[in-house]
Amino acid sequence: MRMKTLPAAILAVVLGASVPGTGEERHSMHAELDIFSGRPNPAWPLTDEEAATLQAMTASLPAAAAPSQSDGLGYRGIVVRNPGDSSWSLTVFRDTVQILTAAKSDVRFDADATIERWLLGTAGDAVDAALLARLGYSNPID
């Protein structure tokens, strides 16, 4: 029985999943609200289920020509990273989602900013209500 448990635990660690029975929860992705200069940005982990939902939501979006541009100051979007793959990141800013890999950049159009609002809904206490209101998202999607 120990032989069956060990490979599953190793696979879970490699994939960033939680290891059953260890009490240790691992997260495959982390989100960061890119807003501040000179102080830490709010950041929070995504559960494995949330990471899978994010990937499915992003895959369903149509292609876009170019990402939306911020003015460089203040809110610049939400950046999602996978600690297990430093060459991959996803940046959500208003109506676009940009996925960067070592090989390419893929831009998707999200007309209603559904993914941005959904990600803010996963933040919990990491992003306070006053900051959400300042961003124009006083009621994100949970």
C-alpha cells in the first residue's frame, strides 16, 4: 500500500496539488493585483479548482489583436503566475487577457471583463472593499 501512496504524493507535489493526509495545501497558481508602486501589491493563491476554472474560462475567449494598455500608473491589471512554470504568466486587464509563454504571446478578448471580475472574487480578504470600489468592481463575481 505504501508503494501506491508514494507515487501519488510525488505526482501531486510536481503538479502543485495538495498532498492528501499531510495537512499541507499547495497552490498551482498565484494572482497579484498590479496596482501599487513602492509597496507590496495584494496577492492571493488560487486553488487547483480555481486554476482549472481560469484556464477553461480563458480558453473559451475569442482571439484579440492586442492587449489593452494601462496608462502606466495605478491599476495595471491582475497577473497570474504558476510557480511551477516561470515562463508562463497570464495578465488580465479590463477586456483583454494576455497569456505569455516562453514560445509565444496569446491575447484574448473578454468583452464583459468576466475573468477580471471572477479573479477579484477569488481574492477574499487580500483585496479590501475600498480598493475594489476604487477599481469600479464593488461587486465581483464569486
